Amino acid sequence: MNCNRAMERYCSLDKNQRVPLGVTAHLLLCSGCRTAVRRMTIAERFCSMPYQPVSGGASDPSVQAVLDRIVASGLTHVNLDQYERPVSMLRWIVSGLALVLGFAFIPFTFMGEWSGHNFGSSFSLPFFIVCGVAVTAWCGVFVGTNIDFFIKKFGLQHG
């Protein structure tokens, strides 16, 4: 789901209506949209506060005071371009190789030899299950944090 569609679906919700799972997943993965939603929530809370007129009563100074207060609270337009960073695959490759090599060398370390000596072949199955779960979790986090890359790479964009 792209940012525009997620924000459209979020803004179309009624107050206190449950946020759909797709929008929730997008907000978890996209810091720009998450920041925009947080700022909209703050702005809504700010706008629901009782009006306190600015001393002097002139229309132009009061409007300027409100605008200054909005700018001071950080509720101005969010530039989503600042949140888009190029995807650096080097960190992912290094961490994945470290994970796989670590599991490959564990049986040859003191811990692996001790476990093999004390538990015999009963050590192998739990060890391989732990390896599989760790690699699967790493792959899930990798795909989840780089989902935009995969959507663009495989042309899965709708509309």
C-alpha cells in the first residue's frame, strides 16, 4: 500500500473507528505517514481546545498569533521527502552473513562441542529449529523494512 492510499483510507475513517490492518501495517513501516498521523492527532487535539482570544482583539494580530502558535508547536506541513532514504543493502547483507556464519560455526566452538558431548544427537534437532526460526525472523524483518524496494522491484504497485 502506498502512502497516498494509506493516508486516504486513514482520513476517511470516522472518529474512534478501528484502523484497517493494511493501514496499520503501513503506519508501522512508514515513518513519514506515522509522523503525519501523529501530527494530525496533535492538531485535532489542539483545535478541540477552547478558544482563548489574544489580547488586543484585532483580527490580524490574532490570526498571526494563531499561525505563530501552530508553527511553534511543529504542526506545519510535513515534507515526506525527508523521510525517504536510499535503501542500504550492505547492513542487511553483513548481518545476514553474520547470522548464517555464526550458526555454521557454533557446532565447532566450545559451546557446540560441549552440547554435542552432553546431549549427543539430541542437540541437532533443537539447534536446527533455532537456526531456522532465526533466519526466518531475519528474512521477515528484512522484507518488512524494505517492502517499498520489493514492490518497485517486482512491479506490484496498484494504480
